[in-house]
Amino acid sequence: MTDNPRETPARTVTGMVDHVLALAATWTAWDGRPHEIDDRVYTPHKAIRRVADHLVDHLAEMEARLAGVDPRPDHWHASAITTEADLAPFSQEDLDEARSRLGRLAGIWSARLGALTEAELDDSPGEGWSFRELALHLGGSTYYADAVGDLS
């Protein structure tokens, strides 16, 4: 759980996205060299892809559990691979797309988490982390953006 008593699960997710997008705003200056961190390679596109995939993956899990069905397992390669698309230059248009994509996903998460009671956040249906724990886990997705860093 967060050390900030005013931090809500929704704010954890939206704050993570705000952090990622603040760093992404500097990535149009990327020189094309991937950043090697923890035996993985990161680029601006890969960081955005990983954050978006992480948000989608756990949103699908949460919605399935709320509907009373087993979540569909993901089959992504996650950060283990770096695709040709991950190596492309990061343009202002890419930043605009990232803002739209991640902003919309953060809004969905905020609405969903905000609609849950404290009991539902902590005693979530189905197998796995509570929804509060899922939100805290997603907060760690700043890792992908931090791997690229501030390129200003």
C-alpha cells in the first residue's frame, strides 16, 4: 500500500500515467539508441507499448473477475522482446497518440476503480490480487518509462 493516506487506487494508476507521459514528452529527442536495463532493452515505443499492454492486461483480468468468469491468460512476450516497431523514431505524432491511448486507459481505470467500494477493492472476487493491489502493481509501470528516462 502507498505511504500517502490520500492516495486512492485510481490516483495511483492515473499518477503513473501522468509520470510516463511527462517523460514521454522528452522522447522526441531520442537518438535511436536503445537503453539496456536489467538484461532488457527499452526504447520510447517499447515503454509506451509495455505500459499500455499492462493496463489492458489487468483491466481485462479485473473485468472478467467482476463478471464472474476466469480471466483469459495473456500470451504477450512483454518486455522480453524488442520489435522493429519499438526501434522506430519517436515523433510528436507518436507522443500525441501515446497521450490519447494512455490517457483514455487511465480514465477507464479511474472510473472503474472509483465505482468500487472499499470492500470490493480489498475483498475482490476471483483468484489473484485484490483490485487495490492490482492498482498498486500498475503504479510500478513507471519502470518502463524510467528505463528510457528524461531525454531533455
